[in-house]
Amino acid sequence: MGHKVIVFDISVIRGLWETRVRKHQERQKKEAERLEQSALEKIKEEWNFVQECRNKGIPQSVYCKNGFVDTNARLLERIEKNSSLTKASLSKDRGKRKNKFIFELSGTEWKELPDFLREQTHLKEWHIENTLIQTIPTYIQLFQAMRILDLPKNQITHLPAEIGYLKSLKELNVRFNHLKSVPPELGDCENLEKLDLSGNLELTELPFELSNLKQVTFIDVSANKLSSIPICVLRMSNLQWLDISSNHLNDLPQDIDRLEELQTFLLHKNKLTYLPKALLNLTKLTLLVVSGEDLVEIPTAICESSTLKFVSLMDNPIGKTNYQDSEEMTGSEQDRQHFEKEFMKAYIEDLKERESVPSYTTKLSFNLQL
């Protein structure tokens, strides 16, 4: 019995393949254009420039203006030639010139807050960054108009209980300090909307009293030692953004769907082996980021959702991170965590701009030379 041979028109086949090749080339071109516009390369360039400036002992205030890093090579050359540059410091008069309701302080020459600050109880914002200050004074309770406490990258080891008197406080940022605990009294700041405790490396829990923070929409507790999602977080009914990446989570609570308003959930660099079906009940969730190495069970509906961008990061060194004792923790670890957060921030912003394919499995690795 002979074989049946189906004959096609060669021109038709060639036309189909040419169409496929043309579409593939168009997709490659669009992807190349997207990468050119991506902020990721700029983040890397800025990071390398900052590291070079730090190695040369150049103050941050010289190359960072209004939160933007000037990576101009001529700037670095000019700085190197002028060896008489001195570290910038804040004076009382300068603070008044900028905004009489805002206090700003930066520089490693500061080991404690200036004495005059005690009298400035009218202030609404503190912005204290990159100092050697270890404590926030108890007289902070006198600042009843305080709305923003921005205290990143200092040496703060604890927050005073008196912080609970700040009833008007909207934002508290204590990222990349040395906190080992959070005072229960923070739960009395009933108008708090944004809480950033990331990069402290040693936080193992949050007090139950924070359950009273019903206005909170943003929480970042990444780069700590949390073994589970704190109960108080699950009771924050208005929470929209939760970053608990780079912790010690092995699983998620079955009642995770209590966070009905949650839109962005960052879980990467933990040790999760499965994702609960309860995540499907979070109808407003639009972005879910996990590390994919250890995951063996993922609800199919999550991957197939048309409204949820599910990102599974591969080749992330979650099993390679060495969690040391607090005495052995160095600034380089916080620098690495800070860079990874900036990198992920740019990646997520870039990801949100994509309009196609809601689910991704992405290979990302952080190769830092610190």
C-alpha cells in the first residue's frame, strides 16, 4: 500500500513563513526600542557613578541634586581637581530660606540632631538622610503638626514610644537603618498612610497594635527577617501596595484575601513553595512578583488571568543570600539591598508600561561588585 502525499502550493508556504518572519522582526524591533527607553541602564550607570564618588570620598550633596544623580564625567574631573571641597552641612538659616515648615539634614558629620530643633515645633516635615544619628529624641512628641518623617539611611537603632503622639503623621520612612523592633505606640498614628521599614535587615515582627492603622495604603518591609506576614498587616483594610520581598517567608496565610484593596504584591526573594488559591479572591490585584525557583504549586488561574501581571523571577539568588548575625552586618549589604530595590523599582515601572502578555517568567540576576 503506497503512502499518501499531500502537496501544497510552495508559494503559499513561503508566504506564510515570510509573514511570520516579518512579524517576528517587528516584535524584535519594538523590544529593542523599549529597552533603549528603559530606565534600568540608567540605574546601573548612576549606581556605578555613585560608587566611584564614594570611593573618592566625595560628599553626596555634590553629585546628587534634588534626588537626581549628575553622572557627567566632567563633574567628576572637576571634583577631583578641587581638593579643597568640604562636606555640605545644614544650617538653621538655610532651612528657613527653603521652607520654614521643612527641616533637612544630611552628612556623616551629624551624630545627633542640632539643639535648635527642639524649639521648631511648628515643623511639618523632617528629612534626615545619610547621617550617623542613632536616636530620635523623645521631644518629638511636641511636633503635633508633623506630617512626614523621612529618615532613610541613618544609624537609627530604635524609635521612641513618643512617636505615637504624632496624630497628623502621614508618612514614616525609616528604611535602611538598624531597627530591630517597632514601638507598639506607632499604632496610635491613626492617620498614617505610608510606612517604609525596608532594609533594616533585623526586623523579625511587627507589633499587633499596628492593626489600628486603617488608613495605610503602602507598606514596605522588604530586606528584613520576617518569617510570616504580620497579623497587623492583614488587618490594614485599605492596603494597596505590599512589599515583603527579601525576607524568610515559607508560605502565605490562607486569609491573605482579607487585603481586598491590594493592587501590588511583591514576594520575590523568599522561600515560598506554593501560592494559595485565596490570592484569586484579590480582585484588585494587578501585579504579583515572586521568585520561581522553589515554587512547585501555582494556581492555573493566576497564570491565565487577563487582569493580573504575574512575574516569576528566575535565577534570583534567594538561596545564596547569607543572613548573618547583626554584629556581622555591614554597610555593603544595605547598599546591595538598596541597589536591588532601585533596580526592581525601575523594572516594575517598565513592566507596567507593557500592554501585552499579562504573565511573565523572567530571568533576573543581580551581579554587584561592592
